[in-house]
Amino acid sequence: EPEVTQTPSHQVTQMGQEVILRCVPISNHLYFYWYRQILGQKVEFLVSFYNNEISEKSEIFDDQFSVERPDGSNFTLKIRSTKLEDSAMYFCATCQGGGIYNEQFFGPGTRLTVL
Amino acid sequence: DQQVKQNSPSLSVQEGRISILNCDYTNSMFDYFLWYKKYPAEGPTFLISISSIKDKNEDGRFTVFLNKSAKHLSLHIVPSQPGDSAVYFCAAPRPDRGSQGNLIFGKGTKLSVKP
């Protein structure tokens, strides 16, 4: 069964450093999402991406965050200058169709620890 | 206000019995609801969904009930099995026009099924 993959599984970084989290979507999926879950809190939407551009973003997704799909396969989330509060599980999700009636498939997540 | 609430952080059930997981929501504009299951070190896995035009959807041992007047849904698992032990998330796509389906999650309920 096709699945979403994410690398790395765990990333430890120093505050102020840049990190790039990578996701390989399911091959025929066109809509891509990043979510995060801070320990003990809800899974929160960060950004959605379709047709090589951001379609929606949350208040969390400020200027320190960016997304791109540089080579047509990997979908990346970059945090330019990490803060302690960026420590969380980051989940990539992909979907064949957009809108609200489509199931999103989630990757296993990247645990980001900012020291 | 667009919230999805799961007020029970945990639930313990005996194998073979029924598990009932509850979810409430605040916005009557929510049109579609999903349940995801999450094992440790994995991403959320889609389990079952229900559209607001239905009040019940069944898939094998899993049934979701929707009570629109009460803004309440529940997931029933019958019979419960030890392999069902996981965190269960209730989620709903943001209903705003043009939304790409970004999901609003509840906090999750940790189900433990004891042999």
C-alpha cells in the first residue's frame, strides 16, 4: 500500500539554526499539508500546498517557515531560525483531491527538538 | 469559533466489549468528520468518516454516529481488541469557502483494550 514517508525521523538542533524537514508524498497525490503536534497538545494545521504554491496557511506559519517542492517529489518544510517553542512532531499529509471530502494520508512524522 | 473537542483523555475497556469514544464540535458549519487512529511513533491513520447528511456510517467493527442537533459524534468499536489500543483523534475539515480541507483536530482519546 502506498504511503507517505518523512525524513529524518528525529532532528535535534540548536536554537537559531535552520532545519529542513522532508516528505515524499504518495505518487498521484496533488495536495500537500504540514501539521505539527507540540507534546500534550492538539495536532495543528500549518500550511497546505497545491500546484506549487501555498493555498492556505495558519497563524503559526509565519515568516520563519517556508515550503517548497523543489524536485517534483520531495515536499519540504523549512524553519529558518528555530526557536525552543518549535519543538514538536511535524506531520506531512497528502491527499489526492482538494476540498473537504477527501481523506488525508499522514506520514510517520519528524520529531524536532530545539535546544 | 471552530473547535473539535474530545473531553476524555483516556478510556480503558475489556477485550470483547464495546468502546465508545466521544467528540463534540462548536461550529454547525462543519460538514464532514473523520476519525484517525494513531500508534506511538507513527502518523495518524484514517479510520472512518461521516458526512453531515448522514447520522451513521459503519465499517466492520467501527461505527460512527453523528447527532447534529447536539453537535456530537461518537465512534463505537465492537468488539474491542487489544490491537485497537491507540490514540483516537476526531477531526473536521475547516468549512470555510475555498478551504483546501485543512483539518481541525481534537486532543485525542487514548484507548487501552485489556485482554
